[in-house]
Amino acid sequence: MNIPSLQDKVSPEEWRLRVDLAAAYRLVALYGWSDLVFTHISARIPGPEHQFLINPYGLLFDEITASSLVKVDQAGNKLSDSPFPVNPAGFVIHSCIHQGRDDAGCVLHTHSRAGVAVSAQKCGVLPISQQSTFVLHSLAYHDYEGVALRDDEKPRLQADLGRANFLMLRNHGLLTVGPTIADAWLSMYTFENTCRIQVDAQAGGPLHQVDPRIVEGLGAVMKVATAGMGANIAWPALLRKLDRTDPGFRN
């Protein structure tokens, strides 16, 4: 698709955010977590205006570029000229989380096969892998209320998420929150692998669970595991991977 570049029409800060968000969409597609056009990743534009970037509705995730991302307000209304539509209903979940969490720079939601499978299990996430311990350290659940179209569900979503960074939407899918796009993406990578491992393990024999005491104090362990860099330990390498294989996200 021939989409005119917005690089010279937005601030350098917004452009960097657009590039990272487009990369996140391409990486979600690359790792097989996308559901055609039906989920979203949103990022807050820094500043007091409460503006956000989200995908143009109707583009596959591997088509999204920095310039095609659409700027919207808290209600999902377009704030800039764009030939692409926005799905306001798809922004219901994202808008309420951004509204309720000042630290939510990015909200990433998926309908992956493994994520939906575990979300349908009464047990939820089981402590059976190293990956699961990182998720369980900051995991919340929200019961399914049908397709998320109603504003009256927003307070319950906010209350259920609380200060957690991982949210399992029962019978629906997975969601992560992070201060940056890189943080939300790396959290989803861990969440998705936790679910895949669980589904695979359940196909075998009896499960051996991790001692619950190990989950305690995971915050300090995570800092050591990422050399104090958080998601930045992996994000530049992921961008280099895209630059080698799928550089169009930067357009």
C-alpha cells in the first residue's frame, strides 16, 4: 500500500512512538498471535491531551506502518485526517484501561489460540513453567460479558485489572499493559508462551507445579533477568530482526 509518510508532519516523539507501535503490530503477526483485523494495540501519545494511536481498521497487522496508524481521542474518535476507519467498539477495552491506569503507555490485546484456550479453563494460568511465574506475579482475571461494546463494563474491567500488568479475559483472550510499547509486547510474549506451554503440558501426563514461594519476590528477579533494562534488553534486537525481514513498518 502506498501511504504518504507522516514523519515530517508529526513531532519526533510521536514519530518514534509510531515506529515502535507499527513494529509491535508486525511482530504480533510474525509470531502468529494476530486474529485477522480483530484485535488492537494502542499507545498513549505523551502530553495532557489524552491522545492515542491505534491501528486503521481493516488492515492486517503485517500491513500496518508508522504513517497508517490513526490518532484518536479517549472515545476512539479520529483526531487527524486519515483515509482509514477506526473501530470505536474495539477501543472500548483500551480506552478504559488507559483512563484507569496513568502508567498504561501501551495496551496490547490478542485472541491467540493458546490464550483463548487457557482463558476458557477454570484453573486459569497454572504455575507449571518458569514463564508462568512471571505472569502469576502480576495477573488478574475479568469474566466474559459478551463482545466488549458497552460502556457499563468499563468500571468492572478497571477494577478487575487493578494494578496488574497481565489480564486474562475469560473465554476471550489475553491483555497486557506496559509503560512502553516494548514492555507490553515482551509481557505478551511471556503470557502467550505461558499459555502454549500449559496447553502442551496438559496433553501429557500429570503436571508438576512450581512451589508458590518461588512466585514471591519475582519483581527483583525480573530486574536481574533483564540486566535492569526491562524490555529494552530485547526490543532493539526485535527491531533489527524486522529491519532485516520486514522493514516496511518504518514507512
